[in-house]
Amino acid sequence: SVESLTKTYRSGGLFSTTPPVQAVAGVSFDIAPGETLALVGESGCGKSTIGRVIMNLTDPTSGHVVFDGSDLATLDAKAALETKTHLQMIFQDPFGSLNPRKTVRQILSQPFRVAGISNWEPRVLDLLRVVGMTPPERFVNRMPHEFSGGQRQRIAIARAFALQPKLIVADECVSALDVSVRAQILKLMKRLQQETQVSYLFISHDLGVVRSMAHRVAVMYLGRLVEIGPVEQIFNAPAHPYTQALLSASPVPDPERERTKRRIILRGDIPSPSRPPSGCRFHTRCPIARPLCSEREPILEARSADHPVACHFSDLAKADAWT
Ligand code: SF4
Ligand code: MG
């Protein structure tokens, strides 16, 4: 569970007049075992920051990350180490995350060695089999640069699964791959999820990929969560004007629907997160904004079961902009 998470970056020292940047502003959500929650939104909306806070790569300014019932900030050293093995991350560029001077054997044995497991050789070979790199003996002595992007991502996935993770944060993990390789990696991740009940926080700007991977989708705009719900509801009946605009800009697989679908063009650029607009942060670009929108910030509230939306006029948004 992420609870009221806020992350503010300050620049320029104590007496600086530059306003702090609120990268994440009061975001809460849960992820269940075996579930994939996708986090979507334009770049700079705070998605990656949330992933980094969950992975303990950066501290939140306020709020909590609760994992298996314990607040990550209050764990003692032993519990923190244990939790760390259950939380793993897969990055966009496995080349950056795999040490170029190590062999696959060294890379994949590292988690076992850190955990004090000595007889790791068979486990390393098993991991390679699990991610479809067979026969493993053919791969285990090679270095990262000898592999394709897809194979490198398989190695990164193998490493993430070494110690039975419970949650994997995958940040744009297939964005650098071509379409056919991407499909294979997504299929592998789904299979591993079915076999291990791992949860994914799947951070992506690619709505096609999100639709095929996610059970639920959380949409962010300028550091705020604006809508969260089951994947079919988000794609078939998006309730927030921003979600509707994002979807209208993303191609749909059916050519006939693609040709006839309505496009919502947003005015202007994303405002600076150091000076977010008053009231609803989306009001400067929203096609249905009204005076109230710049005065009062909408809270995230459930309009239907398990589908909360932060918009004063989401009922109008449905009728007006989407159908
Ligand atoms: Fe648009 Fe107002 Fe809803 Fe914000 S609250 S999304 S500005 S209609
Ligand atoms: Mg990012």
C-alpha cells in the first residue's frame, strides 16, 4: 500500500526563491498479491518517482509505503534486508542495470551469494531455463554485450526472480524493445506472475502494452492520481477528462474504430510541477473546465465500485467528451 505519498524536490538551497517541485502529491493505492497495477501518465507526472520511493531508492517527503503489513520506514536492519529481497525492479535499459564486466553466471549468482546461499550453480541454470534461455550452459559464461536487447531483458528478469520476489516495479521495461520482442517479454512476465503470484507495478506510457498487461490502471497528472480502476473500465469507460484525452491520442487495434474514434486535443503544455495550477491541476487544459475547477481541488472519490475519479464534473465528461 502506498499511503498519502508526497515527494517534493527542493533546488537551490535553504534561502532559494525557486519554488519546490512537487513530483508526487498525496498519492494512495494498493496492489494485491498476483496483481498488475499499471501507472500511466505523461513523462514528468511522477510515475517513476513513486517506483523509486517504493524501491527505497529515495525517501518520501511524507506518507508511507506499507509492504506485507509493515511500514518500510520503520523496519529494523534485518527486516529491511529481508524485505529488500522481496522487492525488485526491472528497468527500461537492462544494459545499464547489468554490469558489463561480469558474466551471466556472476550476475545471476549475486543475489544468492548476498543471501548466503552457497550451492547456487544449479539455481542459476534454472533461472536461465525459466526465462527461456536454453540450454543454459550456452549462455552462462557470456557477457551482457553478447546478447540482444530482448535477451538482456530476460537476464534482468531472471535476476529479479532469483529470490522469490513479491513485488516487482517495472519502469518502462519494454519501451526499448521492438514490437515482436516486446510481446515475448510481456508473455514471459505474465507466465511468471501466474506461476509465482508476484505483483507488478507496471510503469508505462504505452497504453497498448498497459491494456494487455494490467489488471488495474492508475492515471496520474502532475503528481496527482486522477483516476484508478479495473483495466476494462479505464479503457471502455474512462471517467476523467484527462484519461479520455490520453486514450484518444493512443491508437486502438481495430482500424475501423481507429478511423472513426473521437480525438480530444488538449490545449497548451503540461504546466510546471513547481507551479501547479490552482484547484484542479488539469483545469488549464481540460476541455470541459468550469469556474469551480480553478477554485476547488476535486478529491478522488468512487463514482462506481472500485473506480475512483478526481473530477467535479466527471458525469458530464462521460456524456460530453467520450461518447
Ligand atoms: Fe476538468 Fe474540472 Fe474535472 Fe478538473 S475538475 S478534470 S478541470 S472538469
Ligand atoms: Mg519515467
